[in-house]
Amino acid sequence: MTDTFTAIVLDTVDGAPTASFTELTLADLPEHDVLVQVEYSSLNYKDGLAVSGRQKIARRPSLIAGADLAGTVVESLDPDWAPGDRVVVNGWGLSETQAGGYTRYQRVKPEWLVRIPEQFTTQQAMAIGTAGYTAALCVDALEAWGRPLDGEVLVTGAAGGVGSVSVALLSALGARVVAATGRESTHDYLLGLGAARIIERDELATAGAPLQKEQWSGAIDAVGGRILVNVLSQARYGSAVAACGLAGGNTMPDATVLPHILRGVALIGVDSVMAPVEKREAAWRRLARDLDPEKLLTLTSTEPMSKLPELAEAILRGEVRGRVVIDVSA
């Protein structure tokens, strides 16, 4: 282990949120029971907000950024984890209330850890990351609702991280996936992931009737706002919509209860941050079983941690496609 290592640390300067490259030692890490040598993290929308300083994400001073991490256990005071174990951490407040993954080493609580399935490398685990794990939680939620996905299944924000993995997982189940995106340049990419057809995001972005033509046998919404309202209004009788994002807003303009009480449509909220370990392990089992490694490769790029400031701006501008893995050693 090195004496010092570089991390991205979130703080507040003159009342404004900031992120800076900072040299740390093991003594600067939290006093948790498992020390992990981090190999990779990833870039999520929340990471973009934090690193860019656009929004105050860290609720504590001098907090290491990064909502994900994957690596190898170096030291452990917990009997369930031993040096050499390959592990992933998603959520649990990393970069918000707990020190995160943009660092070479991190101490974590043992209950946060999930073993990386043998099918994946640590790099692939971060290609999946919070976004892919959230997509798996959404697919699990739709299946648990109990209605067959026997018609068209809609994925909004389809070219983003959650959307990309959702398209790949749903198509692996044999669903006819309809991908909604605002970027024409991503159409071939989404068709390659398994989408049956593409619709323009604008078709869902304008105000519509409380009940519209029934279209979707299920949906995964990673956008929120008015788009989610329209998706619910177009859902087929008895179907469900798994919602996990709010890039399009955290309100639901002109929403009514009509889809829910006249068509029995369920709105299922999916939280990836504090999900219990049983759901996490089930989601990773689904990913190991159903996510095609070749499709994972097509939706992934790997960048050095040194490029995070510009990558943060890119994801906020909607210019990032699929998943970006962050090599924390570079």
C-alpha cells in the first residue's frame, strides 16, 4: 500500500460546493471495519452534480466523492470478509453522507458489501455500477408485480446508464422494448442493445390527457416529471411502471389518480441507495445471468479519474452515452 493516494474531495468554499483533487493517507479514511483497495468507480448523474459543484451533494465537510466502488478487500475486522475478496459497493450514501469511491483506498461497513459475481471483473462491475444495478432492481420490480411483459415495454432515458442496461436486460427476457431518447445519434446504439423500436422523447414531454391510448405492458422510467405522467397515462390495464430517476424533475405536473384507479396501473418507486442486501444480491444475480457481456462492452467506456471534472460537465449536458467507468489509479 502506498503512503499517500489521490482522491476527489467535496467541500464548501465561500458558501459554494467544490470538488478538488487531494492527497490523502489511510489515516484520513473513516473508521469502518473493511479496508478496500479501490480499482474502479463510475460516473453517475449525481456524481456529475457533485464534481461540477452545480449542486451540494455532500452533507458533511471534506467528503470523498463517488457513489460507487469496486475493488479487493485488503484488511477486514469482520469474519464475513477476508483479504482477496472482490467486492462492490453501490449507494449507502457514498459521496453524500459517507466517504465515496473516487479514491485508491476506502474503508466501508461490512454490511454495505456485495461479492462481485465470478462472471464479472471489477471493471465490469463498475461498468454496471449503480445505474445497472438500479436497472436490475427495476426489472425485478416489474416481474414481482406479476403481470407478463407480453406487449411493448417502454424505457425512458434509454441512452443513459439506467436506460441502457434496462434495454439490454428486458430484451434478454424476450420483451419487445421501446426506447425513448432525445438523441438521434443513439438510435443504432439502442437497437444494438436490443430495442425493437425507438420513439422520440418529445412524444412524452408535452401535456396530455389524464388517460391516453393504452400502449405499454410495463415501463422503466429514469426521467420523472411530465414524462412519467404521460407514461402512466399510456400504461395498459393492470400494468406497472418502475420509476427510479428525476433528471426531468421531481414533480409530476397535471398528474391524476385516474390511471391508478381506473386502469389499476401501479407506480413502483425503486430506491437503490438503501435497498436491503437481499434485493441487492438478487439484482446482481440477475445481472450475472441476463446481461450479455458483449452488450455491456458496447455501452461502456473507461476514463481516468483525472478527467472527471470535464466528464461531470458532459453528463450534465446529456452528452454521455451508456456507462463511464472511472479508473481511480489514473
